[in-house]
Amino acid sequence: MGMDAAEIEALLRESFPDAEIEINDLRGDGDHYAARIVSSAFAGKTRVQQHQMVYRALERKMDTELHALAIQTAVPEGC
């Protein structure tokens, strides 16, 4: 069972309301996505901590509806 990009974005917006979010379905199967999230919430955090924050935002869907997620995180310029 897969999920659509809009659902992933909605879940991420709950945790990162200020974020610029881009979701791409890598295989067209609703299971394998790439996400680019730019948020001030990541300021001062290591890359690992940033990715952990993303996984926490999606934890109820990971390994059930969402099989694989390639994550790219960043802090907005000026933060």
C-alpha cells in the first residue's frame, strides 16, 4: 500500500509549517519518494538530527505505507 505526495507533504507541514517542501515519487509506485525540506527548524542541527526530525514527522507511515524516502534537508538562507 502506497501513499501520495500530497499526504507526505501534509504530514511534514504539521511539523515544519514554515517549510519549503518538494516531494518526488521516484518510481511512480507511491512507495519510493525523495523529499527536499527547507526549514528554519533545522537551524543549529546536524544533518543526522535534521533527518531524525523528518522521520519523526512521518513515523506512523514509515515502513507501512511509505517504504523508502530519500531526504534532503536545508536551512533557509539567512537563518
